[in-house]
Amino acid sequence: MNIAVQVCGLINTIVLLIFYKSARRLELYKRRIFYYILIITVIDIITDILSVFAIHFRGNLSPVLVEISCKLYLCMLIVQVWSALIYTISDIMPKQKHIMVSSVLAILAIIECFLVAKYPIYIFENDGTVFTYGPCVKLLYFFGVVNLCAIWITTFVFDKRILSRRKYAVRLWMGIWLAGMAIQAINNALLVAGFAASLGMMVVYFLLENPEGNIDKQYNCLNSIALSEYAGECILNEDPFVLCNISMDDSMVHKGRNDDTEKRQRELITYLNTFNGINVFKNFDKNIIITSGGRDKVMEAVEGFRKRYMISDPGLADSKVILLEDAHSFTSLEEILRLIDYMKSRRNEDDESIVTVTEKNVEDYEHRDMMRDEIRRALHDDRVEVFLQPIYSTESKRFTSAEALVRIRNKDGGLISPGLFIPVAEETGQINELGRRVLEKTCEFMAGSEAESLGLEYIEVNLSVVQAERMTLFEEIMETVKKYRVEPGRINLEITESALIQAKDAVLNNMNRLKDVGFTFALDDFGKGESNLMYLVEMPFDILKLDMDMTKAFHVNDKAKSAVRTVRYMADDMKLKVVAEGIETREELDAFVEYDIDYIQGYHFSKPLPMPDFVRFIKKSNEGSRTA
Ligand code: C2E
Ligand code: MG
Ligand code: MG
């Protein structure tokens, strides 16, 4: 009996099955399908061996039984090939859809089995070698080749949606199977189809389904590949899941126990593994991720570890936890991890240790992401524009300066206002390039012949604190002004008061260097939020800009009036000029003129204007003031 090859294949597949069943693995839908295929392969090879036995001992058995056993094996082959197709498409469509498609494929498999079973089968046996032949076997070969090719083609049709490693494994698997069938078709006595199927299973096992590939051996938990597969499947199937990131970075560093970080992480993971209903993953850096279908299970584990280590290792118990409910509503794990990073970057020391991501957080994150891309594209396509808002001197009764205000022109020609993108640019660091561009365009404007005729003394340029504290700020600014041969004295740099709180020393250093070569400085938004008069005392400002809120309060609140009066006296004493921002009406203008405010800026005169409009405005207005 020529069953040696089949027996090898059977042992092979049973060993795989045992390995697979006994290994710790992540329960996934596609994994279950793979497990069923392993069982089908075992049954297939057993029916193969049984059919050889039936043929061999056909003298003692009824012909119907022999025929049934041979045809059962052939039908199992068909079932196996179809189930391979079901496996191949298991992670490119949602589970519900996949079940529907699989049902249709199962009907096709039944039809094929029915047709194969209908046709006659003949048996050949000579000198211990047995095989079957005839129309039934020919039909099986036909279906086998067509079905295998269908799977092969499927991997090309869904080329973009099937992972490249999966494509490679499935194609190899189909190749081995086709080769097995071809050998058997050419030499009927070589019954290698079953063995080829078992070899194919080995390929898929080791390339795709090896549970070991999902394990982080160092930490004895699931790894980032497993996380990506788990999240990918939940997102595809819209299966709700909660994801919780435990980040150990801060606690480890702060408690000065860096040396045993790894050991402590391992300990925490071992503890988390004792909870049922959660998956524990070790992600990159010092992040542990736990997932579960429901929030309660995750919280049970989180509260459990915090309580457990509260006394023995407070640093560990204090690890920052970010909890993301409805994680399935995101488009990919990468997006989820980017959101987690964003949440981490925004954390304050005094935040609660467990932070639940809110809808607002997600909206802010999406806005930041979109804005970051928009800023990047705008910088690349040169869609960054500088508008100028005229500033009126109450002494000379004409416009003597202007504030440069950045705008991004979107692709449709509309304008994006700085309130939307400056905070993002500051967070992402793009403000440095953006600020450089604004200064460059301002200098270019000032160097032009038209600007000279306007009689502007200087232009105010906003400096974000991110820029103001940069070590290379001085060199960068000097490079730009030198390029356009603009006198430093014609640029006044505005720094916002609230921003100074974080980085006073670094900013002071840059200010002193820039002042030495002739730049002047304005303290922007004075009176907004927490005012600290010490900035005025300690830092070399030349101009103080009253915030718009202060300007507005001035008209409705007597206390604001006395505050403005006091600021005016103080500014005089300190030899500072004062600008009132946000003057919108004639009454407001008159009131501030009466208070002897040096400069007025606001919509009453003009909104910020594109450069050509600004030139026209100043020419017309200053012309008028001269003739008046
Ligand atoms: P800011 O520096 O305090 O600029 C004044 C803002 O008040 C400008 O808003 C201006 O259009 C607006 N404004 C002026 N007069 C009036 C008025 O009468 N009524 C009202 N309602 N608003 C008035 P904008 O252009 O939207 O800029 C907002 C903020 O964005 C600026 O506040 C500044 O902090 C920042 N920004 C603008 N351009 C730049 C830049 O090039 N670099 C940096 N780092 N920040 C910038
Ligand atoms: Mg300003
Ligand atoms: Mg301001």
C-alpha cells in the first residue's frame, strides 16, 4: 500500500495542530478559521488513507462502501481547497460579510462535491500500488486546479488589502498544492496531494499563524504585532473594544529607579496577566497596553495594579494611564497610537493619573493633525501670507507703523486665521519656519521701494515664545534682516506676556542680544490673563500693548479705567510707549486719545490688509492727514 507519504503528512499536520492548540495565543476570528482548516486537513488525509485501505481490502468490503470512501476523500479535497479561499479573504472584509461570502462558497463546494460524487470512479491496483481514475477523478482535478487558481487570482484582485506577507504565504501554499496535484495527475501512483496540503499548512503556520510570533518573550505577554492584529480585526468588524495605555516613562524617571525599569515592567505585566478578560500587550518604549471588550475589565486591572503597588512601589502605581473607549471607531491602530501620544504630550503634572480620552480630545487631535498637514503644505506651496494692520500714532496723527499678521491661504482661496493654526504650529514646532517666513515677507516688503514712500517707522512682528527661547534665534533673525538690508530698528518684535511665564531666562538672553543690535520689543496682550508686572521691570521692552479685553473693559468698567490710567503713568515712568489694541469705534478712539495713549490699532481704522491694499490705505490716509 502506498500510504507512507500520507502518513507523513498526517503526522505533520497533527503535530502542527497540537502545537497550535497548546500555545498561548491571541483569539482572533481568522485564527479560528486557520484552526478549522488544520482540522479539515487532518480529516482529509485520514480519508485519503482510509480510501487506500478500502481499495486494498475491497475484496472483503462491499463495492458501495469502497466507492463511498474514495469519493469521500475527493470531496474532502474540494472542501479543503474552498476553505483555503475562505481563510485567504478572512481579514479583508468584516466578519459578517465574510460569513455571508463563506456561505456562498460553501454552497459552491457542495455543488462541486455533488457533481464529483455523481460521476463513476475506477480503481487501479497493481503490486501494492493503488490509485483511482476515471471521469470523477478528472472532474476533481479540474475543480482543484480552477479553485486553486481562483485563490491565487484573489490575492491579486485584493492586492492592496491583503498584507504582503499573507499574500506571499498564500501564494506559496497554493503553489505547493498545485505542484502536488500536478505530480499526482502525471503519475497517478504518487499520491502526494494530501502531503502537499499538509506542507502548505506548515508554510502558513510558520509564516502567518505561529502563535509564538505574537508573544514578547522578554516580558511574557503579547507583542506589538499581536496588538496590530487584534486592533485591526476589531476595527474591521466594528467590534467595540477599550484600549488603555499604561505609560511608565515619567514615574520611572521621577522616582530615580531607572536601573530596574525592565524588571518592574515585567512584574507589572505578570500581575496584569492574572486578570481574566483582558489582553496585555507590551508596546514600544515603556508602554504597556491592555485591551478588553468592556471598560469594567480594564478598570479592574488598572485599579488592581494601582492598589497593589501603592505602598511597595508608588512610582509604578502612579504610572500614567490613558483610557480610550470606543477604540474601534478609529481607522487604524497607528491612528490610535498617535492619539495616545498626543494625549501624553498634553498631559500636565497635576492631571489625574487616569485620563479618559473625550470626544473633545479627539476633535482637538484631529484638528491638530489636519492643521499640521495644512501648515506643512502651505509652507511648501508658499501659501503663507502676511497681512498688515495699520497702527495710528496719536502724536503724529498719522499711521506710523503696522503689525504683521500671518494668514494661510487655503487651496480654495479662502483664508485661515492664525487663531486656528498658531497653537498647532507652536505645538509641532512649525512655528519656527512659519515665523521665519513672516519675518522674511515683512523684510521683503520693507525693502521694496513702495514701502519706503509710506513713511513707516517700523513694523511689529509677532514672536512666539517657542521661537523666542530658541538658541539660534539671534542668528536666524540677523540672517533675514541682512538678506533684505533692513535696519533692525525698523522691526519691533512682539512677545506675548502669557507665554513668557514658561521661559523667561532664555527669552531674556535673546532679547538682550537683539536689543544690542537695534531691535525693539513690545509686550503683547498686556492685561490678559495673569499679568506680571515683573516682566516689565526685568525685561527690556519698549512698547506695551494693551490687550483688547482690557480696551473693551475700559468702556464699561470704572476699575478698568483706573487700571489703564495707572498703566499709562507707569509706562511714562518706564519710558514705554503704549498701544491700545482692538479699537473698533469712534468713542473708543476718542477715549484713548484723551488718555494720551501713544498708538491706536483696531478695526475702527482698518482690519489687517493684504500688502497692496495696505499700501493704498496708508497712502490715502497719510495723504489725507498731511493735507488736513
Ligand atoms: P495679536 O498679536 O494680539 O494680534 C492682534 C489680533 O487682534 C489680530 O488677530 C487682529 O486682527 C485682531 N484685531 C485687531 N484689531 C481688532 C479689532 O478692532 N477688533 C477685533 N475683534 N480684533 C482686532 P489675528 O490676526 O487673528 O491674530 C491673532 C493672534 O495670532 C495674534 O494676536 C498673535 O498672537 C497671533 N499671530 C498672528 N500672526 C502671527 C505671527 O506671524 N506669528 C506669531 N507667533 N503669532 C501670530
Ligand atoms: Mg501681536
Ligand atoms: Mg495682542
